[in-house]
Amino acid sequence: MKTYGSISSMRLLDIRVILNDTETIYDGMTEDLPSHIKEMKYSKIEMTDKMELYVYDTDK
């Protein structure tokens, strides 16, 4: 699956990070991201009430 930049490159956004299309692993401002999520690379973005970034396990 194609990936784009890391989530840490986003600034001043209210985001939701969704893992494997099923599990929300973060919901909040980009400035408050935990370090393990900052380095994840997103594969898809959707706009709903927040910007939703989709990430996927690389070992699948």
C-alpha cells in the first residue's frame, strides 16, 4: 500500500488516526500526538467532522 508523509508533518490540525480501517488510535490535536504515532505514515485522508488519517500495520 502506498504511504505518504509522516503524521508529524501536519500542524495545527484536529485529527483522528485510524489503524487498519477499524480502530481509532488517536483523536485530538496534532501538537499533542504521542511519539509512536507521530512517526506513522498515513495512506489515506478523509474529511469528516475532523481530518481522518488512515494508517496500516506494515507486517500484514
